[in-house]
Amino acid sequence: MFMNAVSSNDTKSPKTDQNWQKKTQKSLPLRILSYVGIYALLIMFIFGVYLGIRAVIDSGWLDKIGFRILTGKDYDEVSSEEYQENRNVLLSINGKTVNVVWENDDIEKELRSKIRGKVLLDIALEDYGGFEKTGKLGFDLPTNDAELAAKPGDIMLYQGDQISIFYGENTWSYTKLGYIEMDEVELRALLGDDDIYIRLWLEA
């Protein structure tokens, strides 16, 4: 009889099961609604934070305190500018590339910016005075003229808009740009007696 009693207590009536199923069916929509509500509140919170950040950025307040948020485009521009700034200016004479040591960083930077817009800069140089080849750049560069004794291989800026390559010596008011690393005899043979052309471009 004891076993029968236990057995009867553990057995659920069909009516009880039906009530439990009904409660479960009623609570399921409430659970779904609660989850939807939580997710909706989370999305609204994130969107509100986003709008707040955008409002602060658009107000220019961060710029006033010296803080700037870089976007992907900004990083590309910065990287591109740094890359352009570090590219060497190359020089060829009548198609032959020569080694040049540029001595004036500020003027080289300005020259680099001028060349960048043209990709290649070809300049015709005429023989002058039996000691130099000179020609118009087509634009002005900053100067710090001083009376200088030019010697073979020197590259000088004259009057801010003319470039001269020396194969002889001359003393005049110039701004020195740099010099060509080449034996004097070899340089004289390369420049020759006729007019020449030079090409300036940025290292790849």
C-alpha cells in the first residue's frame, strides 16, 4: 500500500499537464516581447551614444582643444603626404641619370612639390659663358642668394627661376641647390658644347 501511495502522488493528472502547457504558451510571447524590448533599448542606447559623439565632433569642440579623430581617408592622406615628402628628387642629363646631393632642404621640398604636380619636369639648358648650362624652371623657388664661387658639378639657382649646372668656375650671386657626384672630365663630356635638356622627377 505504501508503494501504491507513492505512485499515486508522483502521477500528474492530465488536467495539471494541460494547465502547465497553457501557462507556458501564455508566457512565451511575454518572453519574446521582453527580449525584443531589451534589444530595442540597447540599440537606442548605442544610437544615442553615436549621435552624441557626432554632435561633439561636428561642433568643432575637439579641434579647439587640439584633438582630432583620423578617419581612414585621413590616414591615407597622411601616409601619402609622408611618402611624397620622403621621395628623392632625381635628375638626368640628356637621358642619363646622375647622382645628385641636394643641399638645401627647404628648397628641395618646394622643388619636390612643383615636380609632383607635373610628374616629369623637362628643362632645356643653354650654354652660357663657357662655364655653365642654364635654363628657366618655369616657376619660382625660394632663394637665399649669396656671392658664391661655383665649381664643376655645382647646381645653382639664379634669380629664383633659373637652374644652372656648372662645368667650369664662376663667382656670382646664387642659391646653391646641390652638386652632381661625377668626375669633372666625365661631366664635361656629358654636358658637351651644345644645348642640353635635363629631366627632374620623383623617385618611385
